[in-house]
Amino acid sequence: MTTSWVVPQVWLGETVAILGNGAAMTKALADSLAGYKRVAVNRAVRFAPSADMFVALDPDPQHWAAAEGFSGLRVCGVECDIDALYAGMWYETVNMPGGARLHIRNNFLAAIRIAALAGASKILLAGVDAPLYDEIHAHTGFSGFTEGLAQITAELRAQGVEIEQVGAVPAVPMRTAEPDEALPSVPESAYPAGSALLADHEDGAA
């Protein structure tokens, strides 16, 4: 069963790395950040099984299967039968071009919020490619991750928290799929060896 949880300031003044499941994520990149507190988002946990925290808001078994045996803090967004900390569902209000306002939920953005609430003075973003994420998910109707990431970054920087993206993001041209159309495959040569998208070409971040 999940246990209700309010984020404590356990990482006050520390540097925290958020590990996403984007194209740039590799075991080598995850290992290079092992000197910091690490939050593995969704299936990025397979690159960092010894991370300090695992965040998957959705209790979908396929998301949690990757975290089987994970001994760090496990954070879920839904009260359920999973052995995890229940932190509630995290939504961001995102101002879109043209004046529209969206309310979105995203594991990577939630992980950033958790790190900030835990007291991080610097947050490193690894394995995230916001435009690619939006491209890949456009056919599902999801949008706003690029804008949401930019807004949360600006907000936290204004509060004195350093935000830095680490790890190369491959320049891969993508296009939005039409409804019911499969997204085009991307040559493996476009990604770093061992990258997340060589294993499953579906996540730009989380």
C-alpha cells in the first residue's frame, strides 16, 4: 500500500540530478552523476538502479516493473497497492503561445518540483529533450511539456535554484504523426550508444 507523504527538506543545499528517459540517457551518463542525489524518472531507473528516488506518478504495472527491487524512495501519484510514497498527482499550469492555459501532469516536471521542495540548491536535468517529447506525444493530444519545463526552470531560477541541463541531446529531426499513424523510426546512429531510445523509442523525457 502507498503511504501518504509530504516532501521533507532532506536535500537542503544539495545538487540533485533528475534522470529522464530521453534519447541522451545512458548508463554512462547516469553513472557520471552518481556523486549527487539522483531521481530516476519512470523507466530511467534501469540506468540508475541505485538512485536515491524513483518517481512514477502512474501506477501502471509496466512503469513499476522497471523498479522491482529498487531500494530508494519510491514515489507514486495515486493511492494504490504499490509499496510507495503517495505524494498526490502533480499538475503544472502552463501558459501556451496564443494565450491558452493548460494543466498538465508529467513525471519529469514532478521530479523537479520534488527536488526543489526537498531543498536542492542546484538541479541537473539529464536525459530530457522537451521538443522531442512533445513531437512524440503530439498524436496523443498531449502538449505543453516544452513550455512547462521552461516555466518551471524560470520560476526556480528566480528563487535562486540553479538549473542546468547535462548530457548531449541528439539533433534528430522529428515530425508529428497523424492520428493512428505510427511515428517514423529513427536510425540508431542518431543516438548515443546504449541510449534510452535504442531500447524504446517513445520517451523524450519521462
